[in-house]
Amino acid sequence: MLDVGFFRRWMTATAASVDREAQRLTDLDSPIGDADHGSNLQRGFNSVRATLEKEAPATPGAVLVLAGRQLISTVGGASGPLYGSLLRKTGKELGDAAEVTQEQLAQALRAGVDAVMALGGASPGDKTMIDALVPAVDALSESFAAAKAAADEGAVATTPLQARKGRASYLGERSIGHQDPGATSSALLIGALVEAAGE
């Protein structure tokens, strides 16, 4: 069972991972975006980490709703609303349970991903964060490691795609050959589940 401590560790591990990879995310964003994806997410997840140190949400769902709210209020551009919606919707789906199963997390995260698709209008293959999140959610019932591998693979697989949504879509064919920064940061979020579980 996954308790509130697990979800706090997940958000803290994500913040640490984004800290480590912020420059790489920004480098990926430079040719096809605003060159601020790394710094924006770094600010957002550092704010999540700081808020979790001050506040003590009582349930797994409350941790994610709080994290989502912080990201919406501190991250500029599209990333804040998209990541914020992902975590808030996932948290709301988990409800008030003190502990959840891995399967319940997978179902809740699927609802979160659906919310992101509805908000951004993106589908798999559009070269967005969805390309990492959908395969990760599909693999999550199996194990956290399988979800991480699927997300990493999904992020890399965005490289040959032409962007059809988001800022990169304005570049048309020039977006081909660049790994999507949003898919890459989504893979960091999923990868942090493995760290939170101590695997």
C-alpha cells in the first residue's frame, strides 16, 4: 500500500530530479520552445517541496492536490496548468483514502492524463508530454520500473516526430529531430516513483 509518506517522497524526488536535469530540459526546449522549460519546472517543483516542508497534507490525494495547486500558481507558460491539472486531477481521483494501491494510483493517474489531454488537446503522437505519460500509465499496473522504462522510451520516441501541438508546432517540419522537453520532464516525474518506492 502507498501512504502519504510515499507521495511526499514522490514529489520531493521529482523536485530533486528536475533540479539535476533543469539545464538539459532547457537545452531541449531551446530549438523548439522558449528555452525556459527547465527553469520554469525547477521553480515550480522547488515551490512544491518547500510547501510540503511547511504543510502536512493528511492523505495521498491531498499531497497531489497541493502540489498541483503550487505548480499552477508558480510555473509560467503551458507547463504550470498542464502539470498542475495532471496532479490535481490524480489527487482528486484518489479521494480521502489514507492509503492506496498501485492499481488505484494507475487508475487515478490515467484520469489525470485524460485531464491533460482535454486541456491541451494533444493525443499520443503529437510530440508532447502525453507521449511519455500514456505508455507510463499503461505500464504502471505492472511495476514502477516498467512505468519508468515506458516513459523514458516514449520521451525518446518523440525525436523523429513533427510537433502538432504546443509552441513547437509553429516550427512545422523543423521540430523533427528534437526530443520533446515536456515528454522528457514527464519521464522524470514517472521515474521519481521508483525512487519514492526505494526500488
